[in-house]
Amino acid sequence: MDAAESTMPERATLETDILTKVLREQADGEVHDRGLIVERLGWTPDQRLEANAAFIRFYLSVRPEGPLIRE
């Protein structure tokens, strides 16, 4: 068995452990929310504008006739 074959099970286990940790953190709503807030605080103004525009595009694709509540 060469070196590459001996590291494959270790790598698969490491990736599984990382995935399990991430899924556990996302299941905890508060940890997930804090992570999103920290990420978004680091965005530039242009990134924020693009994120808002992307949301508007998505919303209008789902609800082209506009909001449910009208004033």
C-alpha cells in the first residue's frame, strides 16, 4: 500500500467529521445566525447592494405580482 492509499481513509474520516460539525452548528439556530451576521458585517457596500438586488430578483421570480399585503 502506498502513501496515497493510506491517507484516503483518514481524509474521508476528516471530511465526515467536518461535515458533521457544520451540520450540528447549523442545527443550532443561534450559532448559525451569528455566523451569518459576522459574515455579512464583513461585506463591502457593493456586496451588500448585490445581495439585496439578488434577493429582490429572487422574490420577484417567486411572486411576480408583488407582495401579498398592500397598503
